[in-house]
Amino acid sequence: MKFKLKYIPLLLLAVSLQLKAQEIKAELNKEFKRTEKMPYILDYPQNVKGNVPLIVFLHGSGERGNNLEMVKAHSPFTYKNLIKEPVAILAPQCPADTWWDTVTVYNLIKEIQNKYKIDASRIYLTGLSMGGWGTLKLAMEHPEMFAAVASVCAPTDQMMTANIHRFKNLNMKVFHGGMDDIVLPENAFKFYQKLHPVNPEAELVIFPNDNHNSWDSTYSNPKLYEWMLSQKKNK
């Protein structure tokens, strides 16, 4: 019987390379710069002395794109007459076919703080549907920034529930329609089941007869703005 030995050197070479492999443990520590671009509308009160509160609103998937006027639909802009004190309202626009980049939204808020007289202890965050998801994600990433957070018909994800302790000290309300067949109410129930033990003051509000549109019920209620603007962040 004859053995073919022509592959033996290659096999030995592979074994040799494996034996010489080195496991390296290190850390990448380098600043990567990226261009951030996000259009927005800022409604800023005129003839007001001193710093003003800021409401940040994140729209849903239907308002994405490049028609900036669309960001005002289904939002606190519609119900400005219910807000009983001068406030600034910031509404950025998410690009088409993407979800909220919360890093860019955070940097935008910081930029608005630098350019305008904003009360850092009274920054509020709210959003609906896809913007509700962005609201919870941004609040999870930067709980130190917001005095109150209100999500509306928001999808939730495992990252949020895995980091539920990040919501511990936030003033929060979670709104959802009991008949929502786009983002099922189970999203709100499961999230709240995790949230309540770490933040017993957080509130879940279900509108039993609302489908996905629970934003009209939420934003048309003057008590939302009374609650929101009564909250203050201790720095």
C-alpha cells in the first residue's frame, strides 16, 4: 500500500502556525469623528427673561424624510395652547428609512443648550411609536439629562429591559392604546412589569378604546403638561 505524502508539509505548517498563535488583550482608545446631520424645528418663546424649559419631541415613522413641517403633526405643537407657561419645543426629523440615532439627538439637545437659554433642570422628553422607542432608548442612555419622560405607543426591546435600572430615578409615564394592533399593548405591559419594581412612581396609562393612535389622547390632555413641567431635575 502506498501513502500520498504531498499534503503532510502543509499539515505540519498549519500545526506550527497554531502553536505560534498569540492571544492579545488590549483596548481600542481612539476618538472617531463622524458628521452628524439632523434637521429640526425649534419653537422658542420670545420676550422671555431667563432660562426656559425644553420639551423634546420625537415623531413616528410616518414623519420621516425631508419635509420638516411634518414633525409638528400629532405632537405637542398641536396643543401648544394647553401649555400654561413659556416653553421651548424641539422637534428633530429622522431621515427616511432609518430609526432614531439617539447619539445625534443627544448631541442636538446639547447644541440647543449651548445656543439658547435653556433651563438644564427642566428638559423633558416625549415621543410616539418609533419616537416612543427613541424616547425610551435616549432616556436609558442619558437619564441624567431629563426631568420627565413620556413614551407613547412605544415599541420596546431587550436592551431596555436588560438595563431597566437606568430608568430608576426618572419621572416617567408610559402611554398605550389598549386596542393597538401595530405596537401591541404587551410592549407596554412587559416593560412596565420590569420598570415598576425599580421605579414604583412610574405610571402606566392605558387608553382602553385607542388603537395605535394613543397620541391624541395623550397630547390633548393638559394634565400631561402640568405634570411634566412640575418636574425638576436635581443636578
